[in-house]
Amino acid sequence: MNVAFLVAKEGIEQVELTEPWKAVEQAGHRPVLVSPERGRVRGFHHLDKADEFDVDTTAAEASADDYAALVLPGGVANGDQLRMSKDAVGFVKGFAEAGKTIAVICHGGWVLIEAGVPRGRRITSWPSLATDFRNAGADWVDEEVVVDSAGKGALISSRKPDDLPAFCKELVQHLT
């Protein structure tokens, strides 16, 4: 099954893209890189430029119907750019409305807030987003990984790169 990874043009925390990507592949699924723009996107190791990756399709062309789940990697610039993209926000809303699994780490959650997804849900993130999530009606907690299945579709969240083993484990379990 296909799993969408939604990222902006720049500022993606590279390990938060590549580790879940590998986990999805190793579980026998097909990761697909989705972005608001065509071309290549740039990963970062915190503030340092890292690798570039080819975009498979744009958020405007993609449909939640074609994917089993959505992964939202972190990165401050990545999360900030995605929440400003009408197409990215619409793509995320499609997953939420369809009740599909959404997995988010670090600053990737800003687009969830813009899409109205966190209201009434339990979630974690990088600590600086706690107030944003609370203001959006979420129950924000500081935990390694949080799985909220109370709403429509599983919402898997983690705080930072150190949480990736637990994050990837939960993601793969929700794909099988």
C-alpha cells in the first residue's frame, strides 16, 4: 500500500523523513514523496543543509484516497511552510475526513493545526508547539509517542528524532 510523506520545499528534518521512509519500505509498503511544489526538496540536519529528494507528486494532484496513511516529518521551516500552503492543508484534511492514519513528528504538526485536526485529540510534538496545540483544542502531552485512536482514524505523534524508534514502530503497526 502507498504511504504519503508530505513535505515542504526546504527545512525538512532529514532523519524524520528518512527513518520512517525506511520503516515503511521494510514493512513492504511504498512511500511516496508529496510536496506543494514539483522538483526537489531539501533535508536539513537541524540547521545545516543535507540531501535533496525528488518529489513524486504535488499536494494539489494527490488524493488521500490513494494512500493508506500520511506521514508529516518535522523541521521548523518545513512545518511553517506547509501550514501556509492551501494544497498541503487540503491534502491533510482529506486524510482526517477519511479517517486514515496520520503520523506526525516534531514541528510537522503545524499543518494539522491549520487543518483543524487536533481538536479533541491527544497529541505530542516538539515542546514549543504545546501552546499552539492546546489553543487548537488538543490535549498536548510530553511523551515519546502518543497514539490517539479515539477520533476518526489513528493519530500517531512524537516529539523529536530521539523518539523515532517508537514512532516508526507505531506507524508500521498501524499499516498492517
